[in-house]
Amino acid sequence: MAEPNRRAHSLFPVITLLLTFLCAMAAAQNKNGGPPPKQQLTEPSKTHNAQQVSKPVDPAAEGEKRFEINCGRCHRPPDNISPRISKSILQHMRVRAMLTQEDEYYILKYIAP
């Protein structure tokens, strides 16, 4: 009867060591794999193509067009919303709607000038 009990006691240090190792690995991944640093929205380069070089783009008009294409299937343009809240919402929707940083910039200029 004492035989199974000895095996359990001999496995205890091995299991404890394994769990400690796994916890340390998970902590290291959380430290390195946290959320990416926040990016500042910058105006897109104006030299992407010849059309942008020949005529300047109105950010609000371009934002309205991109809002209709990307957001208009589910949302109507907000009437009055603070720029701070708009930016927060756009950062969330950028991931869900797979918007580019350029789309985010122009849409923000449209909904919160």
C-alpha cells in the first residue's frame, strides 16, 4: 500500500518545478507581448501618387468619403462628439474594421475637425 504513495511524493517536486517554469514563461511573454505603444496620428505623405501631388486633398472631404466606404454600412456620421472620444472610438474600430492609419487620420478629420 505504501508504494503508490511514494510515487506521488516523488512526483511532487517535478510537478512543482514544471509549474514554476510555466508561470515564469507566461510572465515573460506578458511582459514582452503587451499592447503596442500608442502611435501618434500623422498626416499621410502627400507624395504617394501623382494625383495627390497635382491637387491638394481636403482632409474633411477625404474623411467623409472614407467614412462612407468603411463606416457607413453600419454607422451614420455623429452629430457632435468630442475629438477625444472620436479618437478613442476610431482606435477601437481601426482594429475591427481593418482601417489603415491613413483612413483613421482622414476619418478623424471628418468627424472631429
